[in-house]
Amino acid sequence: MLYTARPLERVYADMRKYDKRYQNSYKNTNETTDMEYRDVVLPHGRVVTRREGENYIIQKINSTDMGDYLNDEYSPGKVFKN
């Protein structure tokens, strides 16, 4: 179940399209910018990370345990620590 104020088209859209760093290149070409994503499995869900240089940045979290959303280590935008 998903509770959000965002339109579903935005939630399920390709986030590269909305990322300001790649917005100009997305408009000018039909190619999408390849970003490296990695899924990290949690006991009750997963964390999606994207690679930036040597680090992996948390993009989003999907979990059935509400405690995972309150865990500061899984906050979007933070560097994921293995």
C-alpha cells in the first residue's frame, strides 16, 4: 500500500527524467543517461542506491517494516555504508 501526495505518474516514472543534472541531456536526445543502480536487500524490504563516484547514495527505500523508514542510516540522499 502506498500513501503519497505525489501523482502516481511521478512515483513510478523514470527518475532520471526529473534529475536536474540530466534534464538537459534528456530533453535534447532520445537516449537516457545510464546511471548505475544497486538494490540492497533488507530483512523486510530493500534500499535502492545510485552510484556517484566511489559512493552509493540512497535513492529510495521500500520496506514493510515502518522502523526502517525511521532509521537514519536509510535516509534518501545519504551515503550507503556497507
